[in-house]
Amino acid sequence: MNFSSKLLENAVNEVSQLPGIGKRTALRLVLHLLKQTKSHTKHLTNSLTKLVEEVKLCKKCHNISDVELCEICSSNNRNEELVCVVEDIRDVMAVENTVQYKGLYHVLGGRISPMEGIGPHNLTIESLIERVKKGVVKEVVLALSSTMEGDTTNFYIYKQLQTYNVTISTISRGISVGDELQYTDEVTLGRSIVNRVPFGDSLVQ
């Protein structure tokens, strides 16, 4: 792809590094920005800069937040005895969209995947164990994607928490095996949360 401007080429190269965006799509986006007013483009770049420089991870659940303790963890309307374990922020948003869940969350930051070099130490499993140790949490809901990596992570967490006085459940299999949680429709996901089952029972199904 030949460019008449080095500045244009650099911008396209940067945008094309985003997931799912190739060079042609990146070029279309950059040219679109060039057609906008300078103030419009500056608002976009300023918001991205503030995002990178100021965004935080909640010190309790590891969800993305503007402050040290996210709105969900700091809410008085949440059940502190119930913690839903998910892979990332998109899964929190998916579960929240069901309007069926009133507990707290724990964001792992991924799932165990030896093929990708991701082990338990790369996730926030240790801080989950520490939350359970405090004795406030009475039930942990494992809501990871129904994939081999998701099931492996579920089982690992189950074994780590098995010795503590806490109920370990998993969302019911209304979600097809192999499906990503974030792509599941709200009704199906909501029913899976409401009809969760003890994790130990799911091992023999």
C-alpha cells in the first residue's frame, strides 16, 4: 500500500494493530478522522489518552474503574456474600445486562491456557482465595466460558477453594459448550445465573 504522506502511513500502521482491523479498514478510519473537525479528533485522542493514563483496576474485584473501588463493589445494594468469577470486563457487562444478578464480581483477567503460556499465577486467582479466606463470601459462582480453557480454570479454582467453608457453584449449561460468555444473549445468560448448580455436580454430568 503506497502512501502519499508518512504521517498518514504511521497513523494507519498504528490503527491496524487494533484487533480485527486490517490495513484497508485502518485507512478508511484514519481518512474519516481527517474529514472531521480538529476539535472532534482532539476529543477522541484526549479521551484515549485519559483512558490510558487514568484508568484503574478495582482493588477488590479487578474490574476496570475510574476510582480505587468500583461502583459495584462500593454499592450498598449488592450482596457481599455472593461473588461471580468471570474472565474480563466484557463478561461483567454481559452478566449485568441480564439484571438477574445482585452479587459482587471477581475478574480473573483471562483463563488458564498452557498453549498461550497463561498459568494460574498470571490471573487474579490468589486474590480470590484471599477474599474467600476473610469469611464474608458464602458462595462463589464460576461463570467462565464453556470452553476447554474455561473448564480447566473452573476446575483449578474449585480445587483451590474446596477446603474453605464456601459454596462453589457454576452457571447452568443453558450456554452451549464452546460459547464465549460475552456473546450469549441476555435471557439465556440470565437463566444460567439464576439456575446455577453446585460445581461438584457439574463434574459428573
